[in-house]
Amino acid sequence: MSSEGETIGIIGAGWVGLVTAACFADLGHRVIVRDILPERIELLRAGKVPIYEPGLPELLERNKERLSYTLELTELTDEADFLFICVGTPPTYSGDADLSGVWAVVDELPPLERRLVVIMKSTVPAGTGEKVRSALEARGLGYLGYASSPEFLAEGRAIEDFVHPDRIVVGSFDPADGKRVGALYAGIDAPIVYCDVASAEMIKLASNAFLATRISFINEIANVCEVTGADVEQVAKGMGLDRRIGPHFLHAGIGYGGSCFPKDVTALKQLAGNSGYHFQLLSSVIEVNELQKRRVIGKLEKHLGALAGKTVAVLGLTFKPDTNDMREAASIVLGSRLLAEGAEVRAWDPLADRDSYLRGARICDSVLEAVTGADAAVIVTEWKELRELASEKVHSAMRNPLIIDGRNLLDPDQVRVAGFAYDCVGRPGRSSTASGQAKTSGPQAE
Ligand code: UGA
């Protein structure tokens, strides 16, 4: 790398593309970002950020001298030596990844004078790199380098994940290309795994599938804890101290969601299936997760009886806190099941795009509005605003002071002392089963 840094082209100004662009610019590279949406490019040029990610606007602003935005791919191919593909690869109806965005880029690459390296950041099925290489060769562009360097960025902490990753993965057909791509990350203190392209693609899918498996595993342990009297949080702590297991992604809850785990687990299962292998374990991981989202209904019925005519506050709509993303969120399944049972649904979230929530649900501006007159409040997303949910104000506002804590966010003893009936996930000894009858007085200890 020269002292000025390299020139990098980023294709796709979505969440992955913009985080990657901002972080590479911060490492000292010149970065040109291309998107096909004119309004997106106009916003970026005006210094506005079209997506939500904490710290991203500041990082883009701080590095604006090294960043530019364009609609023209040729601006990138004329000037950059590295082209990162950061387009979306959403699931198709069959569960396979939709690679049309990737193929549109490959087809659009013009004949070039120089040997630049195309790098896949988007999550793609193992084997995609080989197909891209064949397509490039068929177009007479076989002299271009190709590498796979998947992202391991979690929404809400993506910049931290880029700057302080556990590892960087670079797969390439030509090891020299791999080394050049690895050098772009100079300044980041993390081991780099150099490997072949198919292995890099598989590392990404397998990592997400394994994390999802851990979540489904601990959720099943939580469900067994509920019938055996064990406490899943103590179980997870005791398991996690074993260095072979580790503490992460053992937080039981209402099931995983988001734009990555559900899509990637299904895509890996499909990928195996398309090759004639039945990935049995992943079928269970998916099924456990779907059932987990629905278990809240059973808990509500345990306390309230039939849900028809009952009012339920759904607190938190996004798939996790610190994002406005509602894709595959448990709130969607829960909300539609409640409506189907004939319940009234009140929904609150501080960030979610509320217009895209379920038709039929009432969207509320505050937690207090959502719980007023409600027969139950369900914590779906562990927003910090909900930590004080078991307050006197909420108690007197609710028709029936019942909290179902889908994220084990609250302290069961405190909630009980505040006079609420309380149910959570896998902490049976610390839940209380109130009758579900209408309250007669203010907060009281049980
Ligand atoms: C995930 C991975 O964590 C990233 O490493 C990866 O790069 C990213 O997908 C991607 O493929 O782009 P993300 O989907 O943003 O990131 O969110 P996570 O923080 O991993 O959470 C996913 C879901 O699992 C959330 O619904 C969360 O509530 C749930 N979860 C997580 C649990 O239920 N329990 C846990 O212990 C951890």
C-alpha cells in the first residue's frame, strides 16, 4: 500500500457497503462508492446517511475527503484497484440466496486495461466465486483477480466489529491477490485467515449457522428448564465458563431474527440440499426458532385464558435493540398470532419503521400509551427504555399487571415486589403465575 492508501471501489451503498466504505476510508484508503439509486447517491453527497447504524454518520463525515459517491461503475473501474461487491443477497421463495444483484455487477464490468481485484463481501453460497470466475472468463475478463472477504458485522455494532474483528477472512484463487486484499486491512489488529474462495464463502455461512444453532440450543435448554425447575441463566453461565464452549450467544429468548441468521441458515440448508445432502441439524435449528417465537402465546394463555378480546402490548418491534430493522423479527409472528386469536395489539418501538408493522395493530408513541388498559405487556426487544417497565405508573395504567419477558430483561424478584405477575424464558423458579384477573389495587408484594 502506498502512504496515500489504495483506491477502493465499493459497489452497493447499503448497510454493508457504507460501513465497509467508512471503515476503509478511516484506515487511510480513498474510497469511491457506487449505487444504482440516484436518490441514495444524492443523499450521501449531501452528507446524509440513508441507513441507521450508530457511529456511521460521524465516521463518514470524518473521512469525507477520502470518500466520493457515484452512479457510474466506470468511475470505479477507471480508478480503483480493488472492487468490493456489497450488494444485497436476499432469500428467494425457495430459500436460496437471490444473486441477481451480484450477476448484474459481473455483467456490467467493462473490459479493463488493468488487473484489478474483485472482492465479494456480500454473503453468497459456497461455489459462487467459481461461477463468477467462469462468467468473467466467458466475457474475456479472466485476467481480473477474484477474492472472497465476507463481513462479520452485527447491526448496531458494525463499526466496532470492523475495527476490532475476531478475524479477517480472505479467500482467493491466486494467493498473491489474497495477500494484496489482506494488506488493505493493515492497521487492524486481527489474525487473517487466508484460504481458497469456496472455504471463505463457507466460513461465513457456517459461522452464522453455528451461532444460530447455539441460540436454538439454549432456547431448547430454557424450555426444558421451565419443566424441570432449572434456571437457564445460571445454566448458560456455568456452561459458558468452559473454554471449549464460551459464554457468547447463549442468551435464551424469543428466537433469533434479522436479515442474516434466518436467511443464511436457510441458504446453507438449501445449498446442501441442492447438492444432494440433507442438513438435518439446520432443519431443527429453524424449526426450534419458529416455535420459540410462538411460545409467548402459550404463556399469555396460561395467565389470561383465551386471548380473544384481551389487549396485549407488544414492546419492541425490531429484531434486536440499536437497530430499526424489523426483518424476521419475533414481533411480527407474535403480533399476527395475537390478532388471529382476536386480541387487540398495541405496539411500541423507539426506532422501528412503524408504518411497516402489522395492519390491525395500534402503534403507540410511548410505552405508557401501549400498556394503558392492557391485560399483558410482552417484552420482545430488550430496549433500555424497558428496563424500568415494572414501575408504579405502568402498574396502575394496566388493566391486568402481567409482564411476559421474552428477553429475560427484568429482575424477577423486583418485578414481583412491584406487584406484577411475571413470566420469562427458562427461569421458572423466578416467575410468578398470577391469576390473570383484573387488579383491585396498586403495587403490592406477592
Ligand atoms: C449477525 C452476526 O452476529 C454477524 O456476525 C454477521 O456478520 C451478521 O449476522 C451478518 O451476517 O451480516 P446481526 O444479524 O446483526 O448479526 O445480529 P446478532 O447480534 O447476531 O443477533 C441476531 C439475532 O439473534 C437477534 O434476533 C438476537 O436477539 C438473537 N440472539 C443473539 C439471541 O436470541 N441470543 C443470543 O445469545 C444472541
